[in-house]
Amino acid sequence: MRSLHRAVLDLWGLSPLRVQRWETAPRNSHWLVRLDDGDAFLTRFHSERSLEDARWQIEVMNRFRAQGWPVPDPLADPISLEGYVWVLFRRMPGRHRAVSFAALTPERQREVGELIAQLQASTGHLADVGQRPDMHRVDELDRVSPSAEAVFARWEHRRPEEIGILRSHWEKTREMFGVLEPERFPKLLIHADVAPWNLLYTRGRLTGLIDFEFAHLDLRVADLVHSWRGRHDEVVHGYMKAADLDDEERALITPVRWAWLVAAARADLLRAGDNEPNLEWVMTQIVRRSPLMVL
């Protein structure tokens, strides 16, 4: 029986020289595909990704590339097969400088912050692409159904301590959003995962910006917060060196991070169904504190 990934390549009319199973991310699967004219990566998105979503991502990547950023080329139109969406992108040259922020020197961390600022300056005008299907700005979590509070209420009798911590952070977040009014700040098209594992370099030059799975329209601070992760303060310092960030926008860093983590917890709880959810990562993150946080 022909494998599903081989069937996808057949539908594209491709006869690769070799197909090798690559890393399997938490929810996506990847294969390295050797073609006559070079290597490509075949990706099978997780079952929650739609064909519309994949097309939006490709459009955004094309727009980034048009601005001069080294972004993978799509080699075929996305395909939906057996409940999954499949995409094929040209493999980008270069290597990762590190596999984590902790492995970067403070100087390299600041460079990541500066890179985020440069990306935003270059692609900030691309918001006309519209919001990604089924995604929302971090300050719009209250508008999503079922609400975070409703999801928490379903689980508080089984996970009272964790739900109590999540709820207190969510209440504080909503209070801070009420004061800061994030809707009045610019909304940009953001990558949302500018991190060492998504940056490729060749002889010190950026040659690959990959993985646009989380790209969407959001507050510009949200892009920074996704890379900062509550502890990589040098990333924030590098960003503020390259971009103007007034005190009010800087104050958004804390509630934006907490809103992101509340959203992640909500998703984990919904995905668990009748099974026990794994909230260990979210709980470790949400209690983390940094000198940059406004509490």
C-alpha cells in the first residue's frame, strides 16, 4: 500500500529521488524530499489546520519574500488529503545558531530583538492581508467562544489549584487591558515565533526565516512577547534599541504574555476532551516573573 505522503507527491506530479522522514513536531510531521533541482520539505499540518489557513500562510510568506526576506518558496499548491493539509516548500540554506534562546549569548539575544523590529518596520504595511482564519489578536480573547472563563469553570472541580492560578492571572490581565486600552495601538502582521530554531544563517548572514504557523495580525508587542517568553530580557532590550516603544506600550508586555498563556491553557483544556489535560508547561510559564514585568 502506497504511503500517504507518497500519494501527495504523486498528486503534485513529483517523482523525488529520495524521501526521508524528518523531525516530527508536537503536532506537525515533516519529510525531507530530494528533487532533481534541490531539496524541499513536505509538511503535514495537524488536523485542525484548514486549506484556507494554509493558503493564507503561503500568501503571507510570499509577501514577506517580496519585501526581501529569505522565506521558503512554495513548490506546489497546498493539498487536503485524508483529513490533513499538505504543503511543500523549498529547503532554505544555512544553519541554526542555536536550538534555544538560553544557548544564545546576550548579544545574540539582542540581535533577535532587533530583527523583530526590522521585520515589523519592513512588513507593517501588509496588514491588508486580513486576519488569519480562526485566529484573533491577543487582546480579543474575550470575544472567543467558549470563553476562557467558561472553559475554566468546567475544570475547576478537577484541577482547582491550577484553574485558580489561571483565573487570577486572567482577571488581572483583563483589568490591565481595561486601563491600557490595547485596541488603540497599531495592529501588524507578525511572525509570532522569531526564535533561534526558526532562523538560519550562512557565514553570519540571515538566509532563512521559517515556520509561519503562528503568523497573524496582532499588536506589535505580541511579536516581541512570543520571543521574550518571560525570561529572555535581552531580546526586549534589543528590540527597544531598534524600535520606539513608549511606556504605555511597554506596559502591555505583561498582560499580553498572560493573555497568550491563558489562551494556550484554554486550548489545552478544550483539546483534552474527557482526558486529563497536561498543563505543566503553561503553569510553569505563567508563574514566571521578570524585572520587565509591570505587576
